Amino acid sequence: MMDALPGQGSTGRLSLAWLSSLNRVLKKNVKCPLYLQVRKKMVEKYVREESMIRGPKFLTTLRSHTVWEHTPVKLYCTVEGYPTPFVKWYKDGVSIDLSSMKYNVQDNVGIHNLEIVKCETDDTAQYTAVASNIHGQVSTQASVIVKSKFGKSTQHHLYPVLLSFAVPMLPEIKYTKINITFLETFGSVFGTEGDTVTLAATMNISPNLANLQPEAQWFRDDHRLSDSKWVKIESGRGESKLTLLHLNKDDEGVYTLRMVTKGGDAAHSAFVSCADGPPPVPGSPGAPMDIKIHDANRDYVIVSWKPPNTTTEGPIIGYFVDRCETGTENWVQCNDSPIKICKYPVPGLFEGHSYYFRVRAINSKGISKPSRMSDPIAALDPTEFERLHAIKLGGKLDVVTYYDDVEDEKKVPGTPSKLHAPETDRTYVVLSWKPAPYHGRAPVWYYIEKVAETGAWQRVNTQVPVRSPRYAVFDLAEGKQYLFRVLAANMYGSSEASEPTEPIQTQELRGVPSAPGQVVATRQTDTSLVIQWAEPKEPNNLIGYYIDVCVKGSKDWDSANHKPHKSNKFVVQGLTTGETYVFRVQAINELGLSDESQESSPLSVKAALTIPSAPYDIALLACDGESMVLNWKRPVHSGGSPVAEYYINKRRHGEHTWREVNIPPIKERLFKVEHLSAGAVYEFMVYGGSLAGLGAPSAPSKAFHCDAWTMPEPGPAYDMTFCEIRDDSVVVEWKAPVYTGASPITGYFVDFAKKGSDEWHCSNESHAVSHRYHKVTGLEAGVSYVFRVRAANSEGAGKPSLASNPVVAKAVEGTVGQTQFPMLSFNVA
């Protein structure tokens, strides 16, 4: 057996420090035999250690099974990740007790299995495997259905239909509608940095089938959340709970729990606010937030963040950016002097190492607490993995080797092309280019050259070779033009220089945005107001807005939001009912905050939106023996928000249980109810919905017989409206019947009666009107009337419409004389 090299352990792994030392020695002794041997066999070796971030990933997911009672079943999955993920098993969302002799769990080099030794009918459930490591968490699910050999399962469980299926039939399980009703929900939360906040909701699930459980999904401002270092989610048995373990301003937003089923979802939302905690120095600013990493490469990253609000603190004069290598607690300040913009390139990173970043704000009083640290990021060439041949050794090390092909023709690489700048800033430019086709095994690197306006080409990267076709050039002058070109090189030489770029100009410091325009407050609920404002005329790379609130007559301004809000509309929560407030808004970009807008007009807090009242007057417009076409009148009171959705329930006459007709909401007040039984008698009920919620149900309709209409006359018209109301006349409009009868409709008759009277009079008895409007004359001023319409064809007049709402014959104050009704071009149906 070959002896181990110095720096190489018994496992054959090379230490990174030894390789670095060897490289320095070989560079000084280019002609030594050891150097020639290493160059012939291996151009370069890299050791990838634990800093290579790999969250867990399922290569093989769980599969569903249907088994007989008293037989075993095994669930298998395969997972990879680094560090090695830990797998935990759940049954219907509840952790499985592995101390029980009922289960066997095995883990064999990433292959995990859960065995139920002897299945019983109560083992019918949904099983979940959750794989976790320090970099993330994933899960896979499958159903196990246990069939009783003696038919007991049909009485013992809620699966009489599903249990009869075999495994291949599982994807074809009949759809079952699941109804979800929230019993207890969470409200708005107003916390402070460092708090622990829990949002929980309980619900009734009907039918509650173990293998058809709804999926609980949590969102913050439409961003899907999952378990992490800061968030813990628990769901199961009719409850879902989200815990924010260490509240931070990054956590502020509207949280939504969405219980998703195949037929739709049920959702509930509330706002979570996070105020700054006590500052380390009185008067110092709050912490920055939303730390993002851009353009990560082998030796640099670009860090960006959002500035804190400064309602009562002094203006921010700059920021410090800190870094910390993963696995250590050693935070290092990256910039010696404060930087004034919310973006900073951090060079000097070690390739292959992973880092966290954080930011601190500074004003005249002191330095803020640090922001929440970023997610870890590895300093790696983005395209390097395409050229690496990896030898997976397991454990903590991966040795990555570049092999040199001695038989190669020893060609230099071709000339790069399509050099351009996808990102420019004040002091740096990010360049990107297309490498020439290259099939050799010798590593390729690139040299970037620049020239400022006029002058000689100057090489940019003299110290560090660039292996990725993307590079950020730093330390440029603000507002100045540059030309760039790139050369490819390997151990055999360099290519020709690429075509130079068009002149690229770095950005100039244009300043903060101008102040937002007029601020308008409107009522929403008894504890909230809606604030809207005009966008600034000079946005200057706008990031968002901060909204400040103050009680009328006071000068104590407070922040309504502690994280920049992107749109120009915001709901201010947690206000006191009956109190009067004023508002102002500031715009934000990477340089800081704009001047304040003008203050809004004072507005007191009281409820504005309520649920709508019930729809009414459900009418049957047509029936073909298998379906019915229904129409109804919109709620009298909308509750302050348009009634945009309707839901219909049905039941057979004499029954007590109502059943939903439509799963998605109906937008119009006309709907065809299908799949009815011929000859049966049905009743219907309608709900209206708005932004405030679902309103009260209508009264049950009349009993409608599901018998096909065959009469030759037309069905009823519907949806009567009125205009041109005068002391002695009114113009009536309507919609054509759905059922036209045996021949086309030729005209309409309009009847009217005094409110409360059954004595109907026809306004146009001598001749039917051919259009769908008619002016009824001869009315008594101040008297209330109701109207109805009858459609006619060659067979005669058909069923009358339902009576309209009462209309008082009285001219609107300020109108003069009889206004001519416009001759609208309605066509007869």
C-alpha cells in the first residue's frame, strides 16, 4: 500500500492547509521533480469542506400502500444532503413514538424506512418523513390504507369507499369535498424585537378523513413560509400553529393561513407588527433589515439591505457591514468607515468558505443593534461545478480534482464574446460574457482589462484569476465612462482580447426620492384605517415607504410600519376606536429617507365595512328536467364593499340538510344548477360575499319542480331597473327571458300596481314594445308602485317576472321637466 503523503490522514484525505503550503513551495521550485510529477498528473486539487451548503433533498419519495389487516408494510425514502440529514416520522401530523414495538425504523446510508410490523385498521393514516439539517428541511408524504379481511374496517373507520380499492387504483379515488370551518383564529399582533409570537387557528374538518387531510400553508405577504431557524410550523388534528421564535422587523407583514383542499381553500389573515427594541445607546437608530446577498462569487459578494425608519431618532449617517464565517462566532467589520448607501461589495473572501452577513446603522448618537444575519452564502464560482470532477469520499471532505490530459493538443482557449454589463452601480460594474467553446481539460481563467475614456488598457484582476464568466470590477469613479474587454487563458497561453464593450457609465448619486404626494385616509374597521398617497415625482430607485401616525393635536409621531412597504396603499392597524389621527409618508431608496409628505386630513376611527345583507327573491327562469336556471336580487345593504361573490345551497323539499351547489364563487346573479333529478322538488338558498366576509343567507326559495318546461309561451323576464323617475312617470328596463318558448319573442308588456295592491294594470296593453325598456306614464306623484314584465311571442304572453322593488313616483329635487329617455338599441332576444 502506498504511504500517505504528508498532511494526509489514514483515510486518504488531504488537509487544505497542507495543499496551500505545498502550492507555495512548488511555485518557488518550478523545476523540481515533484512539481513536474504533480503537474503531469494533477493540475489542481481543492478540498470542499463543510462550508459547501447542501440542504436535504429526497431522491426517492414515499409511496402509498393498501394492505390487509395483520400484515406488515414498509415505507421507503432516500434522502441526501450535507451535513447528513436527520429524518423524523409522523402519523397524521403527530410524531410517531418509536419506543413502541409497533414500529421499526432503519437508516442505511441515506435510505430510510419505517416498518409497521402488524397493521391494524387504526393504522390507516397519512405518514410523513421530514428530513432536516442545518441548511433546511423537506418532507414527503404517503397514505397507508389497512383493509379488514372480515369487513370490520367499513364500520370502524371513515373509509368505506376508499378501502375497497387496490394500490393501483389510489390515484383514481373519487373526489370528496372537504368543508373547513375556522373555530378559533388569530388576530393582529403588535410585538417588539426579540419577542416570541404564536399564531394559531383551530378548525372543524368535515369529513375528517385521515388520508384526505387539508394542507396547511402559511404565508407572509404572499411569500410561502416553512420551518427554519426563525419559524416553526405545527399542523394536525384540526389545528395549525406558526411560531416566530425571535421576532424581528423582517418578520413584519400580513400572515395568512390557507387550508388547501382539492376543491378550494379556506383562509384567514392578520397583521404582525414588530417595533424596534431598546437601542444600545439612547437615540441611536433601529437596526437595518432585509439583508440580501447578490452576485456571490469565489472571492466577493454584494450585500444590500433596507434602512430603518427614523421617526424620532436623528438621521442616519452610514452603515457598517460585518461578516462571520459559518461555524464560528467571530464577526469581522468589513468597512473601516461608514458607507452611506444600502449596498456594499465585500471582497477578500476565501474561496469555498461560507459566510453570514449583518449590517449596523449609525447616527450622531451611536450605532444600532445589528440586523438579523443573512442566510449563509458560499464563496464559489457560479459555473465552476460544470468543470469539476468530484470524488465523493463521504464524511466531512469532498476532494475535487482537475485532471490534465497529457495527450491534449495544448491549445489556448478561444476568444470570449458578448461582453456586457448586466449591473452597474456608483463604484462598480458587474461584467458577464460568453466563453468560447472549449474541450480541453486544462483549467481556463480570464483577465479583464479596462480603459477610462482615453488612455491605455489596464488589467483589472492582477492578483486573482477569474474562472467564472462573470466578474465585478470595483473601485470605479462615480459617473465616469469606461470600456472593458476580456481575455481567456490557460497554462498554454492567452486568447485574443474580446471586442470592447460600448462605453459603460457608472451611476451618479442622485439623492433620496422626492416627498410622496397627497395622503388620504379612509375608514376600514373600528381599529384600522386605509392610507393611500401619490407616488413621489422623483422616485430615484424607490425601495418603499414608511408611514407615520399621530393623534390629532399631538406631536408624538410613531411608526405604523417598521419594514418598508412597497405599494402606495397601507392598512394601519391597532388604532383606538373613536380616536382621531393624522398620517404622513416618507419614501425610501438605498441612500435613505425622503422628506415627509404633507399630513393627511384628520380622520376618526370607526367601522366602515360590514358583511352584506341577504340576497332575496330567488326566481326560476328555465328548467329542462335536469337543470334549473336561477336568478336573485342583490343584497339591499352591501356593507360598504361591493358584493362580488355568491354561493348557492340546495335541498330537496322536505329535507333539513342543505348542500353546496358551487365550489368556486359565482360572479353574476344568474346560475344554472345542474345534475338535478327529474320530477324532484327543490329549494334553494343564496349567500352574498364581499371584502368584509360572507353575508347572511337568503330565505329559502319557493319549492321548484324539476319538470322540463314545454309551454309555447316565453318564460319570465328578470333584473328590472329604473331611471328617469318623475312625478307621473318612470322608465323601466329589464333583461330578456332565458326560456323563449316555441317561437322568437316579439315584444313585452309592462304591468304596474300600487304597493300592497293585487290590482295590476298594463301600461301598454294595446301593443307590445319590441325593445327592453318602456316609459310608464299616468302615475300619481308621491305614490309607491311595483312593476312586472311579461314577454310575448306568436303563442301569446308568458309568465310574468317577479314584482320589482317599490319605486316612488317623485322627481329628484333639482330636475326640470320631462327628460327624454335616450333611444337605446336593445335587441329583442
